[in-house]
Amino acid sequence: MPYSYSDNYSDLYDVAKRNDAEQRLNSFVNGLKKIDINKSPYTILSIQDYESYKELHHISDFIKKEYRDVVIIGIGGSALNPKIATSFKGTSDISIHYLDTTDPIHYEAFKKKVVLRECFFLVISKSGNTIEVLSVLGAVLNDIGEYKKSQFCFLTGLNNNHIRDIANDMGAMILTHGEEIGGRFSTFSNVAILPGLLHGSDMKRFLEGSNKVLHDFWGNKGNSLPAKSSASLFLYNKPIIVNIGYTRFFTDFLNWNSQIIGESLGKDGKGFTPIHNIGPIDQHSVFQLYLDGPRDKVFTFLYSGNSGTNINKIKNIPFLKNKTLEDVNEIEYRATLSSCRELGLPTRNILIDAIDEYSIGALAMHSIIEILTVAYLMDISPFGQPAVERIKSNIKALL
């Protein structure tokens, strides 16, 4: 596995309860094996074949040949999943921009960075009726002037919807969003694969990382790494999950992770409030509260080592002698993790082999499985977001 997982559950609580939870997850996996998951929302747990995305390669090659700026219009999972796929170094000279908000100040600032008529636009909405996506698209069409139909690609569901109607009227390219795949769980679908290819990310390795975790899950069931982590998360029984990454790279991943936690598990009066931080920055803002405030949180630390610049030019400070920035960053992480454990705070630790497509693909699938299995233990459905529909109804009423 391209990562390791550990926690302090057995130091704080009854191990027998975790063993029982892991046995329940064995039953969950056995139940999934009896159905055709490809015809259910659990299709996201299917082993992925990279060769099935050949069409996206052709589309990506065309776009990269014709354009230097790609604009992704989407919100929620339609933007957060592409951001994970485009967070790597990449080998493309394409610049990818995101219009993922109706914030007019952001939109006006964006227009100063690019020439709209020279951009390619990828518009993503599973429902095809997302008000924010339609509004931003309307602003773009108002401001772009003359455009070519080949400048646009629309990724949406098969249902009759506004996005599909607009695409048909324009004569633009339409890609189909998997009907059984929820937007927030579209990490390993065309929603993220195409943006990743445009960015020059190694999406084959991304899928291979995901498949590695899936093989562990299907083979080891309740004894797999994501099942063990979900059992502990469930049994810690804290209302707040604090996820802390010790490199800014984790920002996009943590934003997405907060979405799948909040929308999947926050139902029927149950759920966890997700908070994400970047270390060591937030050690100087919220850790006073975390260490000495209410004991209502479980902490997950994410860390991966990197090479670091030597800091020997600072003289007469013995504790920094022969140290690199990476040395200091790792010590910051280890010291904070130790402080939490010394105080008996529930902590989980994920060490990632490298900041690359393979490891992050594995981590993303680990997180998806963790959410699905925690939902099973909580006896709720991880799919849909019924309470959010109230907001949508109110928006339409006000419009």
C-alpha cells in the first residue's frame, strides 16, 4: 500500500467493540458481493480499467492542441474532484482555471486573467440544472462575444436538463455523467479524469492507486485499512473530525474530503462536523482550542516527507544546525501528533509514501470507502443530500 494507517483507539477504548465493528463490515462487503454494484451507487467501488478512458485521451489531445487556457465551470463535486486531479505537478502547459462560485468579484478578477474567446470551457453538472453552474455559464456566454462550438464541452446526466438543452442548441460536445455515480464521489470518473489528462497528471497511476485500495477492501473486508479506519472513526464517537495535512498540497484534497463527510453522513440528526487545517500554520491559531478546549474531536494527521532546503545560513542557533525545512516540518508534525496523544485525544495517523498520483489516488479511494462503511455502521444512506434540496427550493422561489 502506498500509505500506512494507525490510530490510538486501542489505547483509549474497548478493542472488542472495534472487532465487532470490523465483523459487521465483513457482512457489509459480503452483501455487496451478492449484488451487481455497477447498477447501484456502489459502482464507485468497482475496479477501474484505464483503457476504458481512451475517448478522453482524444478529447484531451484536441483541447491541448488548440487552447492554452481551460476553464472548468462547476460547483461542489463537479469542481472539487477535478481540483484533486489537477493538483499534481503535471506535464502540460495548459493553465486550468475554476469558475466554481457565483461570486461576482471572483468572476471579474478572472476575466482580467484570460481572453474568454481564446479559452476552452468544460461545464460539469450531473443534474444539468445546477443554478450556480447555469448562472456562471450565462455570464460567460454574455461576455465572450463570438465563440466556436468546439470551445465548449458539457458533462452532464442523460436526463432532459438545461445544460443538455444549451449544449444541443450550441452544437457542442456532450459527455455523459455516470447515472449511478454521485457528484461528490466522481473522483474516478470522467469528471476528474479529463481535467487530469488536460493538466498532464498521470491518471493511469491515479487509477492504479485507487485499485490497490479496492483490492485490499474486497479481499480483506473488515480487516482492510479503510475498514479499520472507519471502525475507529465510528467508535471514537466524537461529533467533530479535524483533518490536518502537513503540506499545502493537501488543501484541495481536504476540501473534497470535508464535502464527502458532511453531505454523506450529516443526516437524521447524525453525522460529523468536518474541519480541515494545514500544519504547521494552524498550530498558531486553533491548536490552543484543540488541546485545551472541549474533548469533542477526533484528529486525523496526514503527512508525506519531501526534500527540503538547507537552513544552515542562520547562525548561532544550535537546534537548527544541519537542518532542512523538511526536517523542521516533520518535527512540527511529530510534535503536534505526540502532544495530542499525550493528552489522550483520539488521533489517527496516515503516512503517505509520496505526493504523487498513485498515493493520492489510493488516499482518495481510502476516504470514499471509509465514508461508505461509516455510513453502514451509522445505519444511514451515504448517497443523496436531501436537506440541501431545501436551499435549492428557496433559491428558486426567490429568483
